[in-house]
Amino acid sequence: MKPLVSNRYRLVCPVCGSQFDPTIVQTYCSSCNSPILTEYDLGSLGKILEPETVAERPRGIWRWRELLPINEEKNCLTLGEGDTPLLQLNNLGVRLGFPNLFVKDESTNATGTFKARGMVVAISKAIELGIREFVIPTAGNAGGALAAYAASAGCKAHIYMPEDTPKAIKIEVQMMGADLHLIKGLLTDAANAAHANAVNNGWFDVSTFKEPFRVEGKKTMGFELAQAFQWDLPDVIIYPTGGGTGLVGMWKAFAELETLGWISYKRPRMVSVQAEGCAPVVKAFQKGAERTEVWQNATTIASGLRVPSVFADRLILKALRESNGTALTVSDSEILSAQKEFAAQEGIFAAPEGAATLACLKKLKHQGWLQKNNRIVLFNTGTGLKYI
Ligand SMILES: *Cc1c(COP(=O)(O)O)cnc(C)c1O
Ligand SMILES: [Zn+2]
């Protein structure tokens, strides 16, 4: 394999345009309270990198390494993430009257959810920059992923999660040897506890969008979709939105691919689905607002969607609006019946968050928002086995 090139990218605040030094560890733009995004030299890259080159490489997210921030290949950790199957949902497609219905099944990632994609990039890069000790407040699965990569790299992980997080996720974190703190309360309470300890102990915080690179890992879902659809993106993507990393990541991926000259200007309509009991993005979208408000008393069985405070709200809402997309809620009982239907019809035991996309599809159909021949992609973001 060819060596990776360094200094290929800039770190930029999308709100004020400030740049940040990529040779040291970065968090977010504190003047704007905004995530920092990575901008690659795509003009130069477009002249030397070809889709065929990427396609011929070994499976996994590192096949896209020129579009990821790690400088030295030896620093790329892996437990087998990415290149998840894109499956056609024939039975549900017939039932619902959408012959071109697909699921991107993220349950095959290491640790059983797509959190692995973001975490492997963030942890690889932080270690490349000298970090050895990590902390995260988490609704669950990001903690599992951090615990796994920290274990594989021989680093320490401190994980703060609500005490009512599904049991399998707590066990996973403990098995990986991480330091687990169960918090009475919600993700926001876990975040406060984690933050206080991070500052006192000098641990690096890999919370959603509080460092620049989890979104880089998650954008590989957008690359894989483009490749699977022969560089002609699907018409609709339904995405279960918590912190919005995957949605923002895919939207970024599509822009990068267009600049590389690999896809046209055509974009999917992006749909955010949230739970009725925690829907800050849906509320802001429907009000036409640019920012979300902190959701009070958040509750849903889809723990990955129980994110009351959305740090990347501006980026999520921008992607939804630019794509001519939409945002809507589903109830926990709709999620549970969709989860059964997904499993019994297609043999896929989806996480509640993934099942929410099927419940959302039904609502969109009812609203007449979709066309029969639309190529529609649901995201099953994790395995239902982690919620037992
Ligand atoms: C974290 C999580 C989500 C939400 O993902 P974001 O990209 O942060 O919006 C959805 N599903 C599962 C299973 C998750 O763990
Ligand atoms: Zn800024």
C-alpha cells in the first residue's frame, strides 16, 4: 500500500471560518460553540485518486484513507468496521408498495453498531497525536465502541452512561475493561459528570461532535452508499437521528464526492426520524428554526435517540433543508411493532433506532411524501441484540 500523505487537510469552523492546527489535538470552536470540520485538498486528490483504486483495496473504512485524517497507516486501528451490506428489502418492499427499498445494515460493525465507524477514526487520530486516556458521556453504544478501541490500543477509557442504559451495553463496556460510571439521570447529566472529571484528570473527551473526527469515520457510510449505487445516489435516506453524526457525515461525504468528480450534483432527500419522547431536531425543523432547544424529560426505548441537547443542530438542520428533506417522530409503540415486522419479514433483528426508520417510512407513505419508484434507504444502525 502507498504511504499516506500528511498535512492533507485543514480544520475549519463552519460558522466563523476559523482554522485550527491539525498537528495538535482539537476539540470544537469555543467562540461559536460549533463542531470543527475537516476539509481535504480535494482538487489535488481528484487528479490522483480513482474510484477503481478504492474499490480494489481490502474491505473496511480504511479503503477511503485519503479522505480520512490519519497520517500514518500504522496508526489506523481496526476491529473490522464498515463495508456493511446494502440489502434489498423485498418482502417489506412488496408489502409497502416500494419496489426499490433497501437497508444499510450497520449491525455487522464491530460492537454491533455504526458507532464503530466514528470511534475508530477518532481514537486512531487521537493516539496518533499522543493521547492515551479517553472519556465519553454516552447513551450507550458510543461507550461500547470507545471501550473496544481503547482496549485494542491498550489505552484507558472512562465511560459515563445513564444507569437505565440496556444491560447488554453495560456488560460490553465492563468486559472491555473500561471504567464504567452509571449516572442517575439522562445523557446531559452523564455529560456534566464526564466533563468535570475530564477537566480534572486531563482525559480527552470524544463526545459527539466535541472533537472533529468521529464524523469523518461516519461519513464513510455515504461513500459506501455512493459506491453501492454505482455513483448515482439513492432518492431518499431515512436516518435515526440522535447527535446527527451520521447524517452530517453523509451529507459531507456527498459534497466531497461531487468535488472529486465522482458523483453529480444530485442528492438524496435526507429524513431525520426521532422518537416522540425526544425530538429536538424534529421540533426545530418544523418551526423553521436554525437551532434546537434542549428537550426536557427525554424518554424513549431507542436509547441512541435519547439525545436531549444537540451540539451539531445547525449542521443537521442545514442538511435536512438543503436536501429538501424532512423530519418526523415515531412513538415507542410504533418502533416496537416495526422492530417485529422488520425481523419477521426480513430476518433482520434491528435495534429500536433502526426499526424507527421503518416506522417513519410508513408515516411518509401515509403522508404521500414518497414516490413509488423512489430508491429508499433505511439505516439499521445497530443490532437488536444489544437491547435485550
Ligand atoms: C448513536 C446511535 C444513533 C444516533 O446516531 P447519530 O449519528 O449520533 O445521530 C442511532 N442508532 C444507534 C443504534 C445509535 O447507537
Ligand atoms: Zn467558530
